[in-house]
Amino acid sequence: MSLHKLRLAAAVPVTISTFSSRLFLKPFPNTLTLGLFSRRLQPRKPLLVRAFSASAAVQDIPANQTTVSSARRPQWKASIDFKWIRDNKEAVEINIKNRNSNADLDAVLELYENMVNLQKEVERLREERNNVAKKMKGKLEPSERDRLVEEGKYLKESLVSLEEDLVKLKDELQHVAQSIPNMTHPDVPVGGEDSSAIRKEVGCPREFNFPIKDHLQLGKDLDLIDFDSAAEVSGSKFFYLKNEAVLLEMALLNWTLSQVMKKGYTPLTTPEIVRSSIVEKCGFQPRGDNTQVYSIDGTDQCLIGTAEIPLGGIHMDSILLESALPLKYIAFSHCFRTEAGAAGAATKGLYRVHQFSKAEMFVICRPEDSEFFHHELIQIEEDLFTSLGLHFKTLDMATADLGAPAYRKFDIEAWMPGFGRFGEISSASNCTDYQSRRLGIRYRPSEPLQTGPNKGKANLPATKFVHTLNATACAVPRMMVCLLENYQQEDGSVVIPEPLRPFMGGIELIKPKLK
Amino acid sequence: MSLHKLRLAAAVPVTISTFSSRLFLKPFPNTLTLGLFSRRLQPRKPLLVRAFSASAAVQDIPATQTSESSARPQWKASIDFKWIRDNKEAVEINIKNRNSNANLDAVLELYENMLNLQKEVERLREERNNVAKKMKGKLESSERERLVEEGKNLKESLVTLEEDLVKLKDELQHVAQSIPNMTHPDVPVGGEDSSAIRKEVGCPREFNFPIKDHLQLGKDLDLIDFDSAAEVSGSKFFYLKNEAVLLEMALLNWTLSQVMKKGYTPLTTPEIVRSSIVEKCGFQPRGDNTQVYSIDGTDQCLIGTAEIPLGGIHMDSILLESALPLKYIAFSHCFRTEAGAAGAATKGLYRVHQFSKAEMFVICRPEDSEFFHHELIQIEEDLFTSLGLHFKTLDMATADLGAPAYRKFDIEAWMPGFGRFGEISSASNCTDYQSRRLGIRYRPSEPLQTGPKKGKANLPATKFVHTLNATACAVPRMMVCLLENYQQEDGSVVIPEPLRPFMGGIELIKPKLK
């Protein structure tokens, strides 16, 4: 009878406190833990790499869509490794603190324990019900049969109740656990933005012996950028590119694609409207007041803020062959961002805009290879920007500056003379299995596991989650800021860097137009 | 006092019948008409070119946003009502020919009512002024009181009538915006079957092997991925892959370079625009069957064609005549809901939710728009001829024209996989339909010859420009043509020569080794 107390009225919203205080509080049996998950307790560093991760907190559904039960149910579930979290509680706790995350580990652990216990209770009841059913197969006194019928009925009711509770508890666990950030590479500096470490610095700021213009002024004087018309037609922070700027955008993208394809990356164009669940699975928040994501009216679709999203989605819910890995993509897309909450000087001109063109790299690989490809990606970025003659530095971003999906992130900041400071032009992140656990991207190792018990040839090796990495190859507007401002001449013209010239019909110089 | 009958209760929605039956029914004085608008009664043909136009019907606002005020139009088209009235028969025939559901009688009635109400308002204003004037002198106190009372009454009546006038003008806009542009006299009258073939180039390629459609080629050559896109985005979305990405870039680069040679200025455009711009260009951003994706929580939409931000770039401005023509070639992505589209013609890349397109747009003097319409179709024909396509150019029949078009040339190319011709481009002369909505005028350099000369300071009056738009390259449909027409027996696809320099010299898309 005490089981009935566990039943939650359908109308009561499931909250952490409901579960954590009312349900089982007995500690989880240690023996079971060790028995089931001992294979995780191997070398130390790889354990941290094995991120279990979790997306940025799922936000409340807007009021007009709310119904208590259905709205709360997550549309999809991340394969979060709760056992690993429990077994590495201290490391996870420190990581959450270092990353300045508001994830609630205690709540996760409590909910998980409750869930495991409830699951066991459900299994116990099922067994009991089976026993009752078995007993009823034999010859029985009618009174005994009546008793069993009654008991069976009661067990069935309890089970229905508990199974409902289990579903709710699992949903709640997802909800709370998805806010746990990825683990962090041990070499990442701990701290805020100021703690980020400079990995590399290339070139030096160009010295001008004439008064310089910023890209806005150059864009106006050379008839390259029209913000004013776009403000009328679309809103602020939209723009038209015009004349040589259009050719420069195409040249940047063509040249970037051709360079990156040489490294074995497959070119793609992607959908720019995607289901909002894909946005969430990649670790972005498509809803809420401060969302960066434009939503389509009347559908569950969003505009992409980066090609990383459709790239992450392309192999969603699939098991890849190990021999197919790594998959290396370079995708061209337009990107759309609300830039809610962005204001101030750093938002001037092309630096922060609602729509822009970008070439984005994306790698899907085995866990043991992700660090290698992270270095390949940053190397490609550095080579590209060096070829264009930019002055830049590469940063190993500090823990508090990492988004939830990143295990490690290298940013490149280039010198922008008009701003008189460095500005971010690209970013390369290793997301380890944070995204793949949400997107359901696995691979099947070619070799059978060495350590597992061999039960015969038919036994396929277990699937593993792939690692995903993403990196900017060319975010056009910020590249334009750099190129226009750094390559301006005293006469108001702008020199085109040599590598781009063959991609814009041999143009070497953007000259002021004759009016 | 009878004027009070004219007042509409604020809670009563303004409808055509309300106005047309309750308000003034006396005919409009003919003398005034002739006096004011005689300059329109000149040569006959140009009159038809002088379109007054009107966008596709403004749709009902969705229930969630409704309040009385939402019926107020956000913007007004400068519709030439006098011209409509004076060319009633031509307009009526045009509406019928174009299979439009515009209600000309309602427009004319509302317009007449509006004019009469306007005169009544002016009369009352004058009366009120007279009363005010009388009160300036010395008066008996009883006379003063009478005048105060009369002034008060007049003021109240005026307020009421002015409110009615605003509502009547809004209603007139609402109803009149559904009147389509006039039609070029050479356009064939009738439905789709009546469209006339202007030109036919090439002939269908004969294949001596079983051909594949572009979907099969796209799969076999690892060029197009619809399946992943269906999971990530929905049906009718796609990823381009490998050589298809290079082919898209080559098509756009080559097209841009060709069209720039003709003096067109290259542009990239915003792809999110205010919905009012969409309306002003003659598209319907709302309603169940809209082709337009709207952004949640804003008044913004995704563009279905770069024509929209191109039309908007000079919105609400007066251009110098010397600046005309303005010729643009813009690259953008386009987004369409394709609501209601279904069936065989929607297979593969033929009808998709998102695609890349290079679009030409011309802003010119009215007298030049026919010339530029022919320039645009010529550019299209030259481009498709260079790519070796088999196609025909059609002068689209009246019932096949959208509301903004005065005349439209479509190009249909042979698509072997479909075994039929499919539309790959379209060139429209919208005359002043869009410019009257977008507010794009120019000031002639020369003073008017016929107008009364009142001195050198008199600037010539502004006129509405004409706008034209034409597809230079809609990438997915070009891909259908190129893949299907240039396939080889071994499953490879030949790249047409003009595109090769734009894709790193690639001559052939070969099946990948797995």
C-alpha cells in the first residue's frame, strides 16, 4: 500500500523537490555500481575526455503552448552517462564550478538514484506479478484463486502507477541533467576570459602613416556596403554588399573552400531552416527571451546560427562504420542570429550582424582522434589567416569562456585597426561526445573489443559515440573588417590580398568609384 | 445634422457594403473630373502602360492579432484612382482577362464616396472658419452664444467626419490593392495554354542509353542528400555535396560575371525583411496558403526571391533621372513554404524550400521599361544558350500573370528526367505597380514641356519609376537541366565548358570510388 504514496497526481507538475524529498532516499548499492561499470575505471585522463555532457538548460515553454504534462516532456533524450557522472562526482562538481555553469549536480545525482531505485521497484513488482500469474496456472481452491486474482489486480495497478512515475522521473532527470556542461581538457586554463592562454601570435599591427578609416567609412566611400537601405527594408544590423564587396565575399568563400578541400574535407551546402530539436541537440537554446535563434512562425523550425547545426544533424541517429571515419566537411551557409542583448561599440558595422555567410568545418571521428583533429582544424585556420597576411593570435579559451558543448576551444582574434583592438574571427571547438550523445551518432569499431569476454564470432563489438569538432574557416563579414581596415591605402583604395585575386577576376585594388 | 448619420460606430467593422449602401450615392460631378484629369486623356496605348496597379488582396489578419485597429493598412499604395475611374472599361476588361477577383465597382463607389466626404469635410472647415471670423468682431452676447454653439457643433461634426474619412480611405486602399497591373497590349489573352512561344532554342538531346533523372544521378554521384535533410529540416530540403557545391558556386560566379558585363551592379541582400516590403512587392506574407516563411514574434519574413530586398533598396526615395537606369544582379538564398504544391512536378530539386538564386532587377524611366524587358530576356536566353540548354521562351498569357506583372516572359527548358519542359526563369515588367507601393520616384531632369511655366524655381514633378525583375540563375533547376541533359552512359556528367574555369577546371563529374 505504501507504494501508492509514490504516485504523482497527473496535474501536479514534476519538480526536483517533489522527487528528491518524497521518493527513496536510501543510498545506491555500491556493489552493483562497481560490478557493472568497472570498465570505466581505467586510465585517468581518457576518463575526463569521455564526456557525458549536457546541453544548455532546456527552457520553459512559452505560456501559450503550455499544458502541464505534454509540454514538459522532452522531445528527445541525450544519452547521458549517469553512472560515469556518479562515479566521478568530484571531478564533475569541480568542472561545473570552473565553467561557471549553473548545473545542479546534487539534483541530478538524487534524481538518478531515485530513478534507479524506482526502476528496481518496478522490476520487483513485475516479478511478483509473474509469480502470481504462474501460481494461477495450477489447480487452486476458489478462495485461494480469488486471493490471487485480487493480488494480481492490485499488483497491476501498482505497476501502472509506478511505471508512470518512472517515465516522469526519467523526463525530469533529462531536464536537469542536460544542463551539465561537457568535461574540460586538462590543459585548459581555469578561470574567466582574462585567463585564456595565448597559444600563438602571428604578424604585428600594421603601422599607418595616414589617418585611417574604419570599415564602415571605407564601405561607404567605396560603395561596398549599404546599412542604411537594409535598416529600412529589414532592420538594424542587416546590410547589402555591393560592387567589389560581393566579389570579395565570393572570392573568400571560393578560396577557403579550395584550400580546405585540399586537406580532404568534403564540400557541402546545408539547409538553413532546421527542426528546433536539432538546434537543442547541438547545444544551443532555440527558445527563451535571450535566444540567439530566429524561429519560424507556426512550425517547430528555426534558422541556423551556424552550419555546425545541419552538419551535426547530417549523420544523426546513425551508426557509422569505423572505416568511414573521420568524416571531414567544409560547409557553406548563411547564418542568422537575433543578437539579442548585444549592444555597444563591439557591435559596430559588420562586426555583429543578423545575417552573414560562413564556411564552417566539421569533423566526426573516433574518440582517440579528436585531439589530433582539433589541432588540424586550428592549423588550417592559422594557415588561412596567415596566407591573407593578417595579424592575429590564437587563444586557448579559459574554462568560464567555454560553451556547454566544448571540451576545449581555440579562438583566433585578429587585429582590426578601425577598432584599434583584436576581434574574434574564428573558433575551433572539440565537443568530444557532448553532441554525439544528443544527436545519436555512433560508430561500430572494426575490431572486436580486446578486453571484453569473447562469446563467439557473431558478437559484434559494441557501438561507441563519435567525437565531433567544429571550426570556422571563414566568417565573411569579420574577414571583410580585417581586409578592408588592414589593406587600406592613403588614397582611400583597398588592396586585395594576392591569394584572393584569382578568385575575383584578377582585381588587385578596390578603387573609389567615379561619380 | 444629417451628417451624423454618416458616423460609423467604432465597433462596427468597416465593410464595403457599409460604405457603398449607407454613404453618399450621388454621382460624381463630371465637370470636375474633366478639369482635373484632362492630361490623362491623351494617346491611348501609353495610358494602359501607365499602370496604377495594386497588390494581391490584403489578407485577413490572423485571429491572434485582431483588434479593430489591425484593419488599418500599415502602408498605402499610391494608386491612381482618377485614372482607374477614367479608364473604367479597360480596367474591367483587364481584371476579367487576368482572372482576378478584384472588385472594380466597389473601388469606384468607395472612391466616389471618399471624394464626396472629403468635399463635405472641406465645406465644414470653411464654415467653421467663417464662424471663427465672425466671432472676432463685436457681438451681442446672444449672437456670441449662438456662434459659440454653432462652432461647437461644427467642430464635433468635423471630428466625426474626419474619422470617417480616415476609415473610408483605409477601406479604399484595402479594396483597391487587389486590382492587378494593366497588361501589355501584345500579351495573349487567356489561360496557360494561350501563352505564345516567342523563341525556341536547340532540340531535345537523344539518348541511346536508359537515362536517369537528377535524383538518381545525385544519389549515384554523391551530389545531393535529401534523406538527411528530411530528418534535420523536413521534406524538400537538401544538402549539396562534392562537385554539386562547386557547380552551384560556378553557376553563380559565371552568371554574375556575365551579367556584370552588361552593366549590372552585383549585390548580396538581406534574406530577412519586414513583411510590409513583401506586401509592397505584391506578395502575400500571411494567410493559409502563403508562400512566405514568417519569423516568430516579429513583423519579419524570409524572402522568397531577391526581388523583394532589391525592390526595397530605393524605397521611399526620389532618384535623379541621370541615375537611371539602375541595374542590379543580386545573389541570395530564397525560402518558400511551397504550401499547396504537390504532385510529380515537385520531385527532387524542382520544387524545394530553400535555394540559391541570382536575380536581375532594373529601375528605369517608364519610357524605357519595354527596352529593358527585352534586354533582360535576351540576357537570360544568352546565358542558357551558352550552357547548351534546349529551351523555349513564352509570352505568358493574361491569366498566368501575377498581379504586379504588366508582361512576363518565362523560359522553359527541356528536362529529360521529367520528359517535359520545366520553368527555369521568368522576366517581368512590373511598370509602376511596385514603385507606387514602394514609393520609388524620380525627378525628370527637363522641366515639363506641356505644363504651365511659372518660373525657373519650379522643379518638374516627380514620376514613379518602372521596375523589372528577371531570374539570371535559379541554381536547383539549372542543376536539374545540367545533370539530366549532360549525363553519359557510364553514369558520369559532363560540365558545360563555360562553367569549367569557375570550378577549378573540372570537366566531368565521375562516380566516386567507394
